[in-house]
Amino acid sequence: MIGKPFINIMLSQAIENYLKYKEKPEEPIFSSFPVFVIRTLIFIYGELDIINPYITQNEHNMGGFDSNLSKYGFPNESVQDFKNLFLVYQKEINENKRPNTAFIKIEKYLIDMFFLKEKVMHTKEEVLEEFKKFLYIKENPNPYIQNDITKYTVDPNELSLYLQSVSYQYSHNFSLEELRRSTLIPEAYTLAGYTLEQISALNDMDLRAVNNQVYQFFKVDANLSDKDEILQKAVNYYKKYGNRITSGNGYVDFLLFSSILATAVFVLVLIFFY
């Protein structure tokens, strides 16, 4: 070991074992999980980006381990977590914990790293197939990998499914946007019998269901583009006249009510003079 451990004892030992056995790939230790992680990092970033920071003991500075892992967009906080997971992995082995959560999370991080690079570099399909040879997925025939999948996971399909999911996401260029909650005017809820505290406590699915009930209460077609404007008129009508008999248009309802009222007054006048 060169001086003190590089980053932490487990990660430093994994790099040292890679350097020691890379000319003897048949040795079992070269196929141990920590060394396989280093080999995977080297496949993604290149040997210089992984080994040179170890030799120069450069963890945080420019050209160091952290900046090299994040250069394609891998988040800095994930870099820190990734490094710490080497220790968690060994801790969970000592505790005979299964599944080994660090084992699974490290693999998922490696998949994320690869596809972040792919997004920038636009690598060929053959590169993805080569990358799969480093992954702990059930399709990988490597006996060392299959043995570790059995030891450290309870669902042998988990990483395969994660790989498929991330691959699909990056190949289809999804744009994720925050879904805003669609709430109606407060008076519509209270007049329909709901409290605002009840509304604020609803999840998105239940809120949509309540919104539809409110539209139905005021006889407003929820499919109309101006449904909220009509709802406002219906609410005003309800507040003024104390019922929810409505045509779906608050203004029309007002005219309808006015005409009914005028007719009633006219009939009363005729009866009075008669």
C-alpha cells in the first residue's frame, strides 16, 4: 500500500489488487467484487482516470478521483456515497446481511455512470454489450459473478431490470417535469361540503377524484377548456341564490333564473289586477 489508504481501506485495497493481479487474470482475487468494480470503472473512464489519482493520492483536486468520476455528470454527492459504499459492503458481509444493499447500490451507480458517459459520448451498441460483461446480471455467464449474485442478492433480476430501465430512459431522451397539483377555487370545495384541510391532505389521485365531484356538484362539464371560468360563475350563482341548479354556464343560469323570476312577478301582477 502506498502510504495511507487511498480514500478508504477497502477501495485502496481493491485498486492495489487490480494492479497486482491484472497480469494474472485467472487468479480468483482478480474476479472478486471490489476488484471487479475497479475494472468496471476503468472500462468506463479509462485506467489513467482511476489509477493515476491513486498513485498521486489525489482525491478531491482537479484531475483527482472525484472530478474524474463526475466529469460526465455523475453527481458529486453520489461520488461520495459511492466511495463510502466500499466500507458498507464489507460491513454487511461481516454481518452476513442479505441482500447486501451496498453491493446492489454500487452496481446501480456503475450503470448510471456508464449511461451518463454514453449520453455525452454516444458510444456504439457493441460497447454496451461489452459493458454487460462487467455487470452482476443473471445474463452474465461469468461463474464468479453468478456466485456473488447468489450470495449477495435475493432477487437475481433486480440489476438486470435496472439496466433495462436506465437504458430505455437514456435511449428515449425523457424530459421529467414536476407535476403540479390542480386545485379549484377554495369556495367550490367548501360549498360542496369539503374543508380546505381535507383538500390539502389529499394525494394527487384523490384530489382529481374530488375535483370531478365538485364539477358534478355544480353541473359543470369537466371536459370543457373554460371549465374553471364556468365553475366560478356557478359558485357565484350558488352563493347568491342558494342552490346549484345550473346549465353548466353561470351566466346563462343567471339569465334563466331572471327570466323565471320575471315571469313569476308578471303572473302575480295579472292575478292581482284580475
